Amino acid sequence: MTSQELYTTANDIAEDTIPETLFYRLLNVAKNKREDSRLWEFLKKMDSSKTASVGDTWATSKALPTDFRRDYKMLVGTDIEYFPVPFEQRIVYKDAARRYALDLANSVYYLTGSVSAAKTIYLFYIKTSPEFAVATKESEICVWPDRFQPLLAFDVAAMFQGGVDYDDISARMSPFNRQMAKELEASMIQWNTDLQLRAMNNSFAGHGEAAADLGLM
């Protein structure tokens, strides 16, 4: 759906006309809140544009992808996993092997230790999706799976009815729309969990980050 179609859907749900500028502000709030809630499979991405070089030090920065939301996993070369450390402990770990630290303020990251030969850095991360705006309403397509996109329209309608357009009728409709959003969210979470389980050969006996994603750790 385009953001214009989401706008139409939200107005139909609310049985009202939501001011257009306000709608896009609420839509971005709803989108970012939902996307921040877990490691969605459809937002996972890999960046392999950076290289760990022999001359690099703990102070050598590598630019984060422009659509970076949060890190998920890192490999240097095809078989050596690096593990995150807090930014404020980067100096403590500067000579340690297989560690990296994020500098979010400057949109870069640093590797600690050294490598014996140049190797590609594979950064697996959760991406940000484009912000919706009035100017792109006819062309900006929601990156969510089509069947779950109405969730955002229910979110916006509930926020509008429960706050901005509050009256007796809206007060009765808002909880219903929040419940519909909750049911859609539950379906979306189940779909995401099924994908993660399938990636572990349908086993709950996972470990590390995969298990953590599913609440097993």
C-alpha cells in the first residue's frame, strides 16, 4: 500500500477525516514504534561494503549503513564472528580480538585487535524504513508485508480517536481499533516467529542470538 492508501484506510476506520499532516506524523510514530519492538525478518539486511585491513587499529572507523537501526551480527571474513562491546569500553578492548563497538553519535563502528590479511566485513543489521511524508504519498510504498499494513492504519485511527478527536463516539471506537491492531500484531509476531524457527530447522533448541530473538534466553 502507498501512504495515500494507508491514509484512506485510516480515515475509513476512524469514520472521520484525519488532518493530512497530522496523519503522516502519527503514521511515522506508529511505524517506528512497531519496528523497534523486535527483530523483524523483513527488516534484516547485510552490509558487505567495508573491509578490515592489515593496517587498521582500534581507532580506525568504518561507516555504518545510512539505513542502520541496530546491529544484529558481524562476521569478518566468512567464518570469524565478532562480538559487540560497549562504546565506552572500546579502549579497554582495543587489543582484544574479535570485538567491535558502535559509535552511534557519529554513525561509525570500530573493530578491535588486528587481522593478518584484508577481509570483508559482513555486518548484519536491522534497517530503518523510509519515513512517510505528504510529498511522497502517491509513491512511497510501505515495506511491510501487504497483509499486515492495515495494522498501521488501525494504530493511527486509535491514536487520533483516543486523543486528538476525543469525544463520546471516538472514545468507544478507539479501544476497538486498538484491539484490532493487537490481533493483527499477534498474527504478525507469529509469522515472524515461524520464519525464525524455520531458519533453525523448526527447532526450539537454538542458542545465542537466534534463541534470544524468540525469548529463549
